[in-house]
Amino acid sequence: MIDLRQSVRLWFAPARISEQGETPDYRFSLANERTFLAWLRTALALVGGGFAVDQFLPGLRSGWRLGLALALLAAGVLCALRAINHWVRCERAMRRGEDLPVSRFPALMSVVVAAVAVAMVVVVVGGWAG
């Protein structure tokens, strides 16, 4: 839990990361930043998908529409938060000469997106609109 609090503090003070270890090759830091931006793009796409389901599928039964929209929106929020946390953890590991941190989050995100996609298939094929 202490490591999580320290990581969250670094979200808002990234200059403090430079106090740890040695400066890595800038190419690795830039690659880490590109990964961060890819996670943010994914988060934005998930949020956009959540709004699209809510706004553009009015014929979908309310419970289905709300559930799918909320699942996509929640996944977007988690993805955005995970982006900054992953960036901080990787940058710190590179500076300390440690192995990069591993995460189950990509697998979890894949399962959530797949579950939403399967639910959408069921809704479309089942014709549960209106």
C-alpha cells in the first residue's frame, strides 16, 4: 500500500522521479511516454464508446444500454488511471536498473472489452431493442 501512495504522489510530481537512480537512455523514456499516450488513447476510445452506446442506441432496452455504457465508461476510467501508474512504475524501474513491472491489467482490460463485445452481439442478434 505504501508503494501505491508513493506512486500516486509521483503522478503529480514527476520531476521527483529524476531523484531516483540514474537517467536511462532517452529513447527508453520516450518509448515509455508513447506507451502512456497509447493507454490514454485507449481510455478515450472506451469513454467515447460508452457515450456512443448511451446516446446512439435509444432503441436498446434501458438496462442493456445503461449496463454496456457504464462498463465502457468504467473501463475508460480504469485505463486512464492505469496509464499514469504504469508510466511512473516503468520510469522508476528504468532509473533504478530494475526489471520493468509486469501487470495483469492488459489481460483484465481485454476480458472486459470482450465481454462487452459479446453482450453487444447478443443484443444485436437477439433483437432486444425497444
